[in-house]
Amino acid sequence: MHSVFNVINFVPNNIIMEFIEKECTTYINKGDVVWLKSGGPEMTVHSVDEELNCICLWFRHGEIQRYTIEKCALTKKNPLYSAEKKMLNI
């Protein structure tokens, strides 16, 4: 029986790196409103560095929060809204 791990071993590293680079460099820019792909609060991208990290800002209990998050972990689509659409078959 083959596992996903075995399949990944056959994919050349340069193809894997191209996929990761493309996925991490997509469409998220300074000023965009984003969410973690796993959910969480609405955040604003303050800046993006050359290492594909975003400094994100959001409010929690009336105080501004700031954290550095990798672009790969962010999305411009609200995951909660997307999950509701799937449940309602919209």
C-alpha cells in the first residue's frame, strides 16, 4: 500500500519548492484584510517582509494586537463564512 509520504518522495524537490513559493507569495499585500486559514479574528496586514512573513494587526478587548504570521497560513476569504456556505450547499 502506498501512502502520501511515499508519493511525496517521488516528487522532485524543485517542484515542491516551486509550489510552496507560489502558494506563499500569492495575492496578500500590505493593507489587506486576512484571516488565519484555520479561523480566528479579522486582521489587517501591516507589512510583508522578504521572508514571506506578514505583520498582522487586530483588536482584542479594545487593544491592538500585533503578530508576525507566515503568508502560507493566511487567506483573504473568511473561513467561517466558507464553512457556512458548505453546510448550506450554497
